[in-house]
Amino acid sequence: MMLLVFLGCLLMPSLAGATFWRLWLERRDQPVTAEDLRILERADALLKDELAWNRNDDRECDDDKAAGKWSLFCALETACTEVLGEYDHRRAALQEVRFVVEEATRGREFEHRLMDFNNLPETRFDDVKQVIRTSAHRVAARLKQPQP
């Protein structure tokens, strides 16, 4: 019994820490920059028409790049890398897209929001474009507000 209490004491701070970091990464008030807007604009441009959309995302983007057909995730990953020089998984722009996906799917639970939304049978190209554009509008509006 004492061992279980001891182990519980050891695990609780790490579990609390994990929860803290998850909540911090998922916060909706992350500061945005002009680069965030550029990432969203570039992703929108990569998905120029329905022929450029890969509706079967596997979160492996080399084949998307080779084919010139982008899933939502791969368009964002590629745009982020082009704008920043590296991929930043929790960048405010990408988080905003995740939040818009949550709203568009009414809180549906996904293992990988961007991939799973992209791959839903009911998701249409226009839905993907609307998610990106709504995210861009929100980031643009936040850029106009004074930031702390």
C-alpha cells in the first residue's frame, strides 16, 4: 500500500505537468504574427482548386509534394515550412485551424484533427477552404488588435 501511495505521489506532478502543457498548447489566445497569416494564405494558395486536394491524408507529405495534391495537414505543414523555414506543429495559425475544425464538426473527437477532418467522407473541398479562410480572418483580426 505504501508503495502505491509513493508511486502516486511521484506520478501526480508529471500528470499535472502534462495537463498544464496540453492546456497551454491548446489555449485560444496565443499571440499571432504576420507569419501566421502568411502561413494560412500560402496553404490556401496550395489548395488552389479541388484537383489540388488530397482527400486521403496519412500525415506523410512527401507524396503530396510530389503529386502537387495537398491534404489540409500537408498544405499547412508545407506552408509553415516555406514561411518559417521549419515546421512548428503548435504554431498559432495551425492551432486556429484546429479550433475552427472543432467548431465545424461540433466538438467531434478526433485523434488527429487536421487529418481526420480532411478524411471524413462528408468533408468537401469547400469545407477545407472555408476552415482555412475562417482561420485567416480570425488571425487577421487579432493582428489588428493590440497584443500584450
